[in-house]
Amino acid sequence: MFNNGFFLLISIITIGLLLGKIKIKGISLDLSAVIFVALILGHFNFQVPHDFQSLGLILFIFTVGIQAGPGFFSVFQKYGRQMLIISFLVIFTGALVTVILAKIFNMDSNMAVGIFTGALTSTPGLAAAIDTTQSPLASIGYGCAYPFGVVGVILFVKLTPRILKINLNREEKKLHQDDLNEHPELLDKNFKVENDNIDGKTIGTLRILSMTGANISRVLHQNIASTANADTLLHKGDVVKAVGTQKSLENVEYLIGSPTDQKIEFQGKYIVQWVLVTNKKNVNKTIGQLNLMKMYNATVTRIRRSGIDITPTAGSKIRFGDKLMIACSEQNLNEVMKLLGNDDKKLSETDLISIFLGISLGLWLGQLKIPWGSFQFGLGITGGVLLTAIILSSIGKTGPILWSMSGSANQLLRKFGLLLFLSSVGTQAGKHLTATISQYGYKIFLMGIVVTLIPMLAGLIGGRIIFKINFLSFLGVITGAMTSTPGLGSVSSLTESNIPYVSYASVYPFALIMVIIFTNIISRI
């Protein structure tokens, strides 16, 4: 029965998933247990058809790129060069140590590149290695180095704070204050117009948003409340509601007048409510292009994106999944909701056209060859699909096509592709398992341990001694650079702060690309 490829595939995945659930002191192999089951069965000459490997590789790499794309380019602006330099230092050191030890141990480069990806627990790196080398040795090296790659990062995360005597509570308080400084909370406050210099002038003429950093959302004039826009006139004695940071509101007080407890209440049924952007037609449009004020007498007072409140401007572009704080009448609110979508169900929908069209473009790009002297450079399947997915997801939308996937759909397709890929490469590598271990012996495992530990020590020197970044940020950077999700999971027992997760997410896409690049370099040395 095991000679049936489909039955063998399902059996390997089932057994692997069951074994992956087993935890020893909180540590489990998770999906990676599948490759160990496949290696054992491959040793006994059971083979999963190669087509499953290609299909799984394509699905896995595409979903990784779709997930990483939006954050891949923004990290360069948002978090600066320090985190990226540390991440690069970690991966470069791992590649350098791999090359040096491979020369010392006289090890095949295909085996070495597998150890490199296993030590950094990078399955996309392994996928790139398989695609580049077409050798089963990469899978064997990965399988031998992977266990300590998981355990080593967890031990590093747990023990380093104790060895260096770092007070994580103090580090968390520092980061919280820094985060407040970077993303101040948006507040609202009412002010009385007292400045003679602004009497009779419009909000647009006064350039209040650019002058103060706050939005004027409501105006009370002669006991009549109205929503504010650029053409709204301000008069002495009026009361305005401003939305902005504490500093912005202080600027408003200096420009307009003193704060007041007088309320601004609208006549009739007036509502202020969050509205979800799910209408694909409006994605990438600016607030000004929506023309809500003229069409519906509605004002956008805040944009909430990924849990962060943003002060809107006329040029602010909206994205799929944004929440807009809308202030308008009840009747007009229904029209605004229709315009923006406000449909929670659409957040979980996935457009299959965007998936298969994106994969097709990636496969085409991967086939292109660029002459370079006597060589021809090509991205291959891995590079082509990954680069295409990153670019498309960062663009977000092209015409009617939305280049995104819901989180649940992405996770499901990514895991499915990974299971197909690991099952196939594992059985192919298993045929050579005994002969390879007999040839290299302890050197494989020793090399895996060293390639895991040395890069993290290099990252520690760069992060704490050279750049002196907060230790909680460092934990996120080091686990992201090592592409270690289990390592990141172990951070949760050390702190309740989400900063390590933010740092991890910031460098992880960059680390994925760097691992794949160095995988290709090592395989050619």
C-alpha cells in the first residue's frame, strides 16, 4: 500500500503531524517532524512523487512572499538601519562560518548549504537550496542541523538575560515610553476660538492640520453644530473639537484659544463610528479622492491601521482592512458604509485569481536568464515566485485584483505547501541518509551547533555593544534573523510586551531574503 504515492504522502503527513504535537519541556518539532518521518521512510526506498515537491514549494514560497511583502519595504523607513544591520550580521556570520567549516571538514557544498538552512531553521532557505542544487544532501544537512537550530535559539533567549543580568521589566518600561513617543495616543478636546487673527478665516486658509498636527472635526457656531472641512469659517466665540496627540492639542490651544468643557452636540441623530474598508474599489485611494465631505457631509477623524491610530490628511491613502472613524448623520452613515464596504466577512475571503495569476507571473520571472560574463543569472522558481509575491503584496491592488490573502487562508495554504514539500524532499534524501552520515559522522552535527551559536553571539555583540538597542527589541531581532518562530514563542514567558513580536516581524522578511541569497552563494562556492 505504501507503494501508492498518494497514500504514502498522506501517511507521512499524518504521522509527522502527530509526532509534531509531542512536546518535551515545552519544545516540539511542529510541522518539521514531517521531514524526519519522510527521511526514515525514504531510507527504506519509499518515495513520494517529485511533482508534489514542486507544487508544495511554489505554494509555500508564494504565501511567504504575500505575507512578508507589506512589511519588507516599510521596515527600511520605519525601523532604520540598525535592526537590518544586526539581521544581516547574523546571517552573514552564519554563511561565513558554514563556508569555513565546510572547507575544514572537506564537506560537500550541497551538504553545507543544508546545514546552514537547518541551523537557521529556515525552510524557505531549504527550498531555495533544493531548487538550486537539485541534491538530496541539502535535505540531509537540514535534518541534522535543524533540531539544535530550534533548541539552541530557545536556550539563547532563555539564558542570555540571566547571564548578562538584564532587568527585563526595566527594559519593557523604557520601550513603552519610546513607543509612546513614536506613536502618541490620539486624544480629542474642545477649544473656544479666542484668537482675533483667525476670526473669519477658513480652516483651510489657516492650515490648522499642518500648523498643529491636529484635525478639527466639529465646529459649534451660534449654537449650531456642524462637521468641519477646509471651507468651514471660524469666528470668535465658536467652539471647535480637535483630534490629535497631546502635543498637537497644545499647539491648537496656542493657535485658537483655551480649552473648554462646553459640549458640541448635533441636532438630530448624529453618529461617530468606526467603518471598515473592504470595498476593493476604494483601496489605494486618498481621503481627498473619497470626497466624503461634499458627498455625505462626513468627516474622517482617525485611521486605525494594524492597531495604530493615524491622523488623516487629504493625501492619506487607505488600505484594505483599515478602520476609519467617521462622523456624520445616521442617514449618511449608511451611505458611507456602503461606499467603504464595512463587511467583516470580506476580510476572510481570498481571491483565487490573484493567487494563480501571481504564481504564474513568478514562474515566468524565475525562468528569465540574465547574461553575466560567462554565466547566466536567474532567480529560479524560488526567487521568481518570492520576489513577485513581495512586490505584488506591497502594491496591494492592480485594477480589480487585490494582491492579498486573509491571514487564515495564507496560513492554511502555506502549511499545506510546506507539508507537500517536506514529504517529497524527505523521502528523496532518505535514500542517501545512511551513506552520508557514515561519511561525515559527528562533523555534521558539530557544524550545525556551531553555525547556530556563532551568528547569535555576533548579533549580541552588534545589538548590545555596538548599537545598544533595547534588549526586548534585540530578542525580536535575533529570533527574526534566525527565522526561529519557536525562539520567538519562548520570549512570551519572559515578557508580556509585544515589542519583541514587532521587531521579529520587522526583520523576518529581510532575513528570509538574505538566507535565500546566501543559500545560493554557498551552493556555488
